[in-house]
Amino acid sequence: MEIFLATTLAAIASSALVGFVLVRRAARALSRTIDNARDRALLRARAYGVGPVAEVARLRRELTRSVAGAHRALAAARAVGSPVGDVPALLARLELAAQSVDGELRVLEAHPDRARQAAQLAGPRSRAVVVCTSAARLSDGLLQAAGHDEQELALLQAACAIEADSLRAAANAHPPWARQAQPVQQRMSGWHGTG
């Protein structure tokens, strides 16, 4: 009886602990989602302004879009079975570089002196352009790898044209009215024969 009670209490305690951990993780995930949505909304609002703060916001948004676009291109290439080569590893490195540049831009964005922001923006801007350009090149490479070979498409087009011509020739040899008339005549002869 004591063993059963101890086992039951241990099971209840472990279930409570697991439940607490799961609820805590869900709350943290929800908090992160809300924080990310708030940050995106703030960036979007700041990007429509003018001056160094707006440019920093635009650069941060472009970094996020570029890397996310490359991730979507990689997922699409994998979904269609296209070769991806070393893109996953390069994209992971590119994401780290984007996070680093985004960190620089966040620090610059927090600086109170707008003139100093404008003066120090050149370095992070050039690094952001390199990351965005690299992400675009990866996406372009994935797109080209997913495309069909021009020669293969030309052969497919020729085969489809030959098949279409064959079907037209067969239809002209046996017009539809001649094919439909035969079953009607057979039905009529069968009807007359039974009466």
C-alpha cells in the first residue's frame, strides 16, 4: 500500500512538473511571438520616416526579408526535390552575419545623437548590402537549379506536338459523326429485329 501511494504521489508530482514546464514554454513562446510582432510593427513605422533612424529601420527590414526569402527559396527547392548543394550551410552562416549586422544597426538605432548615427551608418549599411546581395544570389541559384533544362523542355514540346498531330489525324480518319452513327444504327437494327 505504501509503495502504491508513493508511486502515485511521484506520478502526480512528475505530471505537475511536466505540466508546469510545458505551460512555461508555451508562455515564453507566446511572449516571443508578441515581441517579434511588436518589433516588426515598430520597424515598419520607423521605415516610413526620413533620416538615419528611418534608414536603419529600412536596412533592418531588408536584412530580415532577404534572409527569410532565401529560407523560403531553400524550402521550396527541397519540396520539389531540386539540388540544394551547400546552400543550407551557407544560409546558416548568412543568417549569423545578418544577425550580427542587425545587432550593429540596433546599437546604432539606440544612439541619441542623429548626426553621429548618420556618420556611422556607412559601415553597417555596406555590410547589410553584402548580406542582402548574398541572400539574393542564393535564391537565384536555387531558382536556376530548380528550372528545367531548355533542351529537355524542347524535346517535351516536340513530343507533345507529335502526339497532338497523331490525335488530330486519328480524329480526321474517323469523324465523330461516323463513330456515333454506327452505335445508333446497331441499336435501331436490334430494335427492329426484336419486334
